[in-house]
Amino acid sequence: MGDDGVTVIRGDGLTGEEGYEVVCTGECAASVFDTLINNGLNAAPFGYRTWDALTLEAGSPLYHTELEG
């Protein structure tokens, strides 16, 4: 990505959805993140609260703690 060296790992996430992990050095992380946000497929990052809501909505909560609240 750009001039930074990265390794992309394909995998099935916790809910079985296909996903990709991008691995790079710490010093390249900001540049790689900027490339993904500005030139990627517009996949905005989100936090655990959104993750919990999406997995619950999809009918795939993993643990009883995800049903709290």
C-alpha cells in the first residue's frame, strides 16, 4: 500500500464473515491506515459497541455478556 510494505491475511472472523487483516510495522501504521481510509472501499472503522449491535442484529451473539443491556 503506497510505498509501505504490508502483509494481508484473509480469514473468517469471529462471526464467520470473511475479512482481512493488514499487518505492517508500527512506523508505517499511520500511512497504511490513511491509505485504507482514503483509497480503500470506504469501510469505516468502528468500535466494539457497534460490533456488538451488528452481531446481535445478525443473530450471532457469541457470549452472554453481549446480551447485557
